Amino acid sequence: MLASLVGEARRNGLLKVEEAAHLTDVPNVRQQGTRLDDWVTREQAKELLAPRPVTLG
């Protein structure tokens, strides 16, 4: 999961190649669990990632 997010960030210009390599080069990380389905829909993901207005108070 982390590797795919880092890869996408790199492809979109949000991370440099070296930064992406450092983030994905973590030794002894074991993947646990089984992915059963998408957790959120595309529209839900867009809503979650949309910028929020800043309010005071």
C-alpha cells in the first residue's frame, strides 16, 4: 500500500525519485492482512482528499 502511494506521488511530481526510494526502502517490514475490497469509492476518496476551508474559532 505504501509503495503504491509513494509511486503515485513520485509520478505526479510530488516526490523526487530519491525521496521515493528512501520511503519504500524500509527493511523488515511485513505485510499483514488480506485486502477484501475497496474501502472507499472514488467519489468518497475525492471528498476525503478535498481541501477544507480554514475557520477560526
